[in-house]
Amino acid sequence: MRLLIMGPPGAGKGTQAKKIADRLTIPAISTGDILRGNVEDRTLLGREAKRYLDAGELVPDEIINGMVRGRLDEPDTKNGFLLDGFPRTLPQVGTLDDILADEGVALDRVLVLTADSDELVKRVLNRANESGRSDDTEDVIRRRLQVYADQTEPLLDVYAGRGVLVLVNGMGEISEVTDRVLTALAD
């Protein structure tokens, strides 16, 4: 099964990606992990990305696209994957389409975890508090939610039009959300 998991910051994508991938015995692929791995391993793309990160800038799409393509070319993805954090923009949808077309495959489902924005702010503030991240203030979190709404939510229409979009209520206990996702995938 080839899946994407999407949702606003704090919706539980990373947590659910690991649980769902384990249940389906496919790799959970986080673009954040791919980026960090390339930087740590000092790959060509990682060295390029580090220059942007060190300058406090966003890593350009072409670098992220190359990293995702490289990861999806690895043997453990041949029977499926769960991709978390890519695509985030409409141009990245086209890139992912090209990558999958090169492999002769397509996405089976795009899972979207939904949650109330006030609850999301509360979750991220709590997570920031637990991890000691002082940069996650309520204003910053609300800005990230707005960026998600502006840049990533338009992708939902694309995937809905393709008939692969599945909305899942991301509120509640982790195990409850996992059960909802698995039920939605079985339909």
C-alpha cells in the first residue's frame, strides 16, 4: 500500500504514521527524517540543504524533491510506504506523481487527520512545554496552522478529485485514532 498522511501541525501525523506503517509492514518515511539523515550523512544533497538550514532559510523544493526521490528508490519501498511531510505544496504533488509514474505505481490513499484548531494549539503548546521548546508560542503555532491552510490544504482538493482522499478524525486517544485510520483503509 502506498500512502500519504497529511494534517495540520499537532494532528498526530508522526505518531500515527509509525503505528500504521508498523501494522501494514511498510516503512514510514518522514521528510524531516530524510532531510536530517542527508545532512548527518553529508550527502551531496545534505551538504546543499545544510547551507540553507545554517542560514535559517527553507530548503528549496528541488533539494527536498531529490531526497524524496532517492528515498523512494530504496528497496524497502517496493511493496509500499507511508509518506509523512511530502508533498506540502501543489508543485510537489507533480513531483511525487512523476516519481511514482517512473516506478509504475500510484498512491492508494491519502489519509488526512482532522482536528479542531484550538485543540491543535493546545497539543503543540503541551508538546513544546514537555520538550522545552520555547520557540513554539501560540502565535507561532497559529501561524504554522495558517501556512498549512494556505499551502497544503489545496492539495486535499487534488487528491479528493482523484478519489483517494480519506478524512479521519484525529481527536481522542492515540489507539482510537489508529483504529479509525485502519478502519478507513479497510473500506
